[in-house]
Amino acid sequence: MFRDGIYLSLLVMFYLRSLLLPFSIVYGLVVWVRNRLFDWGWIKSTGFGKPVIVVGNLAVGGTGKSPMTEHLVKMLAGRYRIATLSRGYGRKTRGYVEVSEYCTAAQCGDEPLQFKRKFPHIKVAVDEDRVRGVRRLLREGHDLVILDDAYQHRTLRPGLAILLFDYRSFSRPKWLLPAGNFRDCFRERRRADVMVVTKTPPTADEADRQRIRQRLSLKRPIPVLFASIQYGQPVPVFRGATGNTALLTRELSVLLVTGIADPSPLLSHLKQHVREVEHLRFPDHHPYTSTALETIRTRFHAIRNPSRIVITTEKDAQRLSDPTLPADVINGLPLYLIPIQVQFDQHDGQIFQDLILNYCNRVAPTH
């Protein structure tokens, strides 16, 4: 009966998406025309004389752009004067804003705030006008800019474009919005300089990878690499909390609080390591309120196991630690974030590193 319920839900979802296909066709036509106007030079696209790397995707959220951006920062730190730039999704400000560790997510967005707190030595900025933002950063003396989620921002011409695909997306139709999850046409992958298939499971063998390479293949050879995600041990969200990490054990119960596009990999990871997981899911970039904090507290205390903690994502932690929220509601809770990072195997990792460094050294040799 449970399996029948799943099949029925999938059938209903497919039917509802099918009803939206006419709107997807109209949307796809608009996107196709816009891309051709840029390709033909009818709309100006601005390039730069210093390394500008774009990390992006074709689908809506959940492919691991932020961990990939952090991976690049770690790789290039010390070689170049790096800056990162993004739109700052979810912020309530406009224009160019330099991010500090003391900003709130409402001022600069949760992901830029996460970058700044993890890498305080680099410049992190937000600007909805990416060309304006890059120009300003280069004028300030930065010699390399990494843009998070700017693949569709075609007024800017990147020096190197990294296009990400979720491994699981290859088992789903490539429908455009609103019927599907793609915001750009699948053919636009041809603008990438390297494609990385993220969230690759350990069960994926060479035959699986070759099948995906064939799906992504183009007349112009573009490297197709595979990466997985690696989770660290949970660390306290609030500074000064007791202990540095929490170990995931079979005696532990977890309330997982997420406001991200795709929490399923984290949920699956936790289920493999702890006794039980209660999942409290909010929409992507959800602005936490007093009501939401009370809900978290209530759901936590409803867990009967005395060995219990609250776990959230790095991105959610930036919003949950907002100083304008009533901290007393959740300050007493054992609230932890779980770090995430990109993990290549040795072969693909070396190819990726060589490609990035060769591009950067060619455009702006290290000092």
C-alpha cells in the first residue's frame, strides 16, 4: 500500500507538470532568443583582462555551487588576491555591498555571509549587477574574481565557466520551468569550459560515469569530471557553546532543520549515522522568524531520547544566528551546523586543479 501511494504521488506530479508544459515552451522560447542575442553580439557582453571564474548550473538550486566556490577559494588562496561576488539572494539591500563577518543575512545574503565567516582574509561582495561588481573589485586591486551563480548572467563574459550538474538529474527529464527544474536550455552547456557532476554517489561505477559523459558530450570536447560531497562532524552554531564538535552515533536523535533547495543528501547521511532523524524543512533561503524558532524548540523537546541535538546546514546557520532574532528561544538548544565540502577523486581532482591553475596563470601569472 505504501508503494502504491508513492506511485500515485509520482503520477499526480507528472500529470501536474505536464499541464505546465505550454508555459515551459513559451519560457524556453524567450530564453533561447535571449541567448542568441548574446551569441550574435546584439546584446553586449563584457569581458575582463584578469581571471574571472563563474560557477553555475542550468537547473534551479541544489547542485553544490557554494561548496565548489569554497573549493576554488581554498585552491587559489595565497596565489592570488581573491574576491568572491554573488547576487546575495534573499538580502533586503540593493547595489554593491562589501560583506563583513558582522553583517546579517538580510543585509548581504546567507551564502556570502558564510563565505566571509569561513574565509575572513578574502574580500566578499554582493551586487545584482555582476559587471559593475567585478569592475569595482578589480579597481580595488584584486587580481581574481570568483562569481557564485552567474552562468545565466550573460552581460558578463567569464574567462572560465564551471558548470555543475547534480548526478541525480540525469534520471529526470530536462524540462524547463515551470514544468521542470531547468532555468536554461540543456544545449547551453556548450558555453562551459568544464562540467562537474556533483553529488556522485560511491556506488557509481565507470559505466555510470561513461553514460553521463555521453549525455553531456558536445562537438567541442569539454572535460566532464565527477565529484562527491563530504560532510564533517557537527560544530556549534553559537560561539562559546560547550564543546567543539558533536559525534554522530547510533545513540543520538537529531532534529534536522533546513531551508535549502535540496536537503536529501544531508538527510540520507544523517540517517546512516544516528538513531533517528526528525526533519523540519523550510523553503530555500527561508528567513527565520520568532515563530519558526518556537517551532524548532517545540519539535526538539518533543523528541523523547535524552541524547538529542539540532543540526542545520552552514547556510541556515547564518540566518539562525541573526542577532535581530530572539536568541533566548534557541540559545539553550544544542544547535550545530554540519560542514560540507567538495571531494574529487585523485584523477579528476588533478585535472580540475591543473585546468584552473593553467587558466589563472595564463591570464594573470602569480606574483
